[in-house]
Amino acid sequence: MSMFCYQCQETLNNKGCTVGGVCGKNERVANLEDVLVYVTKGISVVADKAGKVDPEVGRFISKALFTTITNVNFDEDSIAELIREGLRFRDELKKKYNVSDEGLHDSATWNAATKEEFLAKHKDAGVLAESNEDIRSLKETIIYGLKGAGAYAEHASVLWYEDQSLWEELVDCLAATTKDLSVDELIGYTMKTGEASVKAMAILDKANTETYGHPEITEVNLGTRNRPGILISGHDLKDMEELLEQTKDTGVDVYTHGEMLPANYYPAFKKYDHFVGNYGNAWWLQHKEFEAFNGPILMTTNCLVPPRDSYKDRVFTTGNVRFPGVKHIPDRVDGKPKNFSEIIELAKKCDPPTQLETGKIIGGFAHEQVFKLADKVVDAVKSGAIRKFVVMAGCDGRHKTREYYTEFAKKLPKDTVILTAGCAKYRYIKLNLGDIGGIPRVLDAGQCNDSYSLALIAMKLKEVFGLNSVNELPIAYNIAWYEQKAVAVLLALLYLGVKNIKLGPTLPAFLSPAVLKVLADNFGITTISNVDDDMKELIG
């Protein structure tokens, strides 16, 4: 095989991509990403041996791991440069803290400077370098969870919100994947990764809400206007803010796409009258929707599908996202905003977006908004008007099996309410499911990281009802996953004690049978089957 990757839900035959990634990355990109993770592990080992985690260590680890998330970076040169940066940084740390080379994976002799030399090393760096299936399974689960937690940490760091204890937890867990530990010890570190994920999401929640206000119940327009537009996708709200500010009074409208939809819920963005609403659906429909948009598209974080030549010249990347031949907007320098002028000037020359749909959807049910409705919700539960909440958060994807989630939502009894976050919502948020006493039957908390809101809501309900555990609440979990941010969310839920989660459309390929048994025995994790049987099991 020329590569091996099984970190996402769509990995080939639910076993692993060995020639090219289903996501679109080639084997050279996959192998360079393995090397980048390998170098990042080395940095964590140096910090761990030094007993000191500088903030720069946490930032680099977060950036590097984020770069290797599915559908983020497809560009060999930028990944290779990040490897070089990591090697230089590692050597500086060794010298600064007088750390020996012992246990550093031969890093003392490895100072390769070309992509080819990095690639020649990939077999030592790759997933299959660990021969024990169960140890490999647990180590990869930790790494994938750390990729998600690192991504959330970087989102927060962009807004100048950081936590030293989070950096230390990231280093501790990542360094653990280089050690000769038992299965039980690694299970412990898996839970520590869940703890780090909770912390990362909490920090990001604070960063977003203190900067842009708490999300509010909002009706989001799905139609278009007869003016040129820019489509912004991804998760980065700082990019959203700067784009809105720079497009003000230019005659160019701004639309959200995919995971950027929840930007419509934040009070700080509602003052911009050229902020029109949301265009399109989840990430995997980009080819059709980006073609139809007519104007430029800004990708701020993960979820980029390799663009077609017909619209490739209208796609721009920024942050960690890169694709060969696609223009990249550089990072901020000296605290100054990114420069989106090239995107704006291109937009002015483009036709208005082709309208895909009309109408509105409602969202903005993050924790503070739901807390305001707490009395109403509690009364509805006590009266029997709401029998059960169903958490259907997570990711969407291309597999036809994901139609399951739309069918499940349609068949849910009318006395149930869906709690959602992430792009999984696109499978059912546009359905007309009605409301229960004014409470919409689909409550969207926001992006995938806003699954933290769902956890806070569960904790609040546990407190209100005087229960000992969140598992005593009338809440069922039917979660879809795709990539590593979803792994972080899953581990966070397990750390918080949530049990009996149904996960689909398939269980992760990186979970060995023995590790799956541990999760099933201790947490009740199972995979979805069919809508009718799962409905009976989850709802009764």
C-alpha cells in the first residue's frame, strides 16, 4: 500500500484508504501528514521530559494536528514547511530545556529538509508502525480526539482565549501515545483526551460568546438577493467578523455555508444589513452549490472538497486550509485583520448567486437561550407534552446510509424534540416538524463545538429535576460522525458520563474489536441498525 488512513467515517470499505483518500488527498499528502503528526509527538515528548509546556508548544501542537484533520490541507509544500518548522521548534526546545534525545524516535539524526526525505520516513511515522492492534486502536483514538480538541483550541486562540492547563493536557495525552503503556493505561488517557476536549470546547464557547454575544433564537433566510455575494464556509468566527466589516458598503452581500450557518445566531453580526443568510447545505454538496453560487467562496477551516476546475478560480482558503492552485489569504500580522480585498473585488465582477431555495430556518438554541426557556421546557416535560429529547448532533456526509437520519427525524413521535449541533442538522433542520407549545421540535445549538451547549443543557436539566445522573434524563443519543472533531465530541460525552450512545452510520474503523467491546461494556455504545428498531429502542 502507498498510504494508510482510517481516521474518517468514509474511509474505504470502513477499513482504510491505501492508495488515495476518499476525501481527495493523495498518498503523498497522507504520508506527509503522518510525518507531521510524528514530529508533533516529538515536540510533546520534549515538553513532557522538560516538565514545562510553553504556550508556544500548545499553539504549535494545535495548529499541526488541526492541519491533519480530514478535508483541511491538501497542499504538500505547506505541510512540508510545517514539518520543517516543527523540527526547528523541537530542537530549540531541546536546547532551551537541556533535553536529551533518549526516547525521541531517532530525532537527533533526522533533520531532513526535502519532501522526498520526509516521505522516505513515513513508514516509521505512519499508523501501522504500531503492530499491536488494540494498542494502535487506543493510541489513534487519542490522537484523533486530540486533533479535534486542538482545532477547537486554535479557534479560541485566534480570539486570544487560551488556557495553560489545556496545553498541558494536550501534551500529556499526545506524549502518552509514544510510550509503552498497557491497554488499561491507554484507556485512562482516552478519558483524559475527553476531559481535554470538554475544556477546549468550554474555552471556545467562552471566546465566541464573550466576543460576539450569546446566540439568540433567529430565523435565517435561505433565499438570495440580486447583488453579488461572497460565500463563507467553515467554523472561524473571526474570519466572519473581518469579512463582514470589509464588505460593508461595497455592494457585496455575504452568505454563510455549512458549519458557518450558526454565525447568523450571534448578536454581533446582526448589525450588518448585507449579511443575507445561509446558502446551501452540508459540506459534501459543495460541487453543486459552489458552482451555482457564481461568486467567490472563502474556506476558513475544514470541510473543503477538492474544487472542480469550473469554479476553482473562485475559491479562496485561509488559516490551515490549503489546496494546490487555490489562492490563499495569509494570516494576520501584528494583530491587523486579514486582507480580503481580492475576494471582494472578484465578487463585484460576478453574477448574483443562483437561488437554490426559499424560506427560513430557525436556530440559536445554545445553552444560555435554552436556559431562558428552562421553565417552559421543564413544564412541558412534567406535563408529558415532551416525552423525550433526542440528541442528533454530529456530522453529515456523502453516504446514502445517512438518509437514515432524515427518516429517523420524520418518524419521531410528535412529543419528542431533537437537540442538534454540527452539520448533521442539514439532514432534518429544513423539515417541517412543527413545535410543542411554541418550542420548535428541532433545537439547533450551532456548530459541532457547540455540542458543549448540549452537554450544559443536559447538566442543567439534571439539576432542575434533582437527578443523580444525566443518564436518568429523558434524553436519547443518536449521533452521526465523520471526522476528528466528532471524535473529540464523543470522547467528551464519555468523559461526562453519558452512556448508551448510538453512533453511525458506521462505527469507526480505528476501533479494534477489543476496544469496541470495552466501549460497549462500559458505556453502552452501539451502532445504528434500522430506523424502526432504533426508534423502539431509543424512544419506546
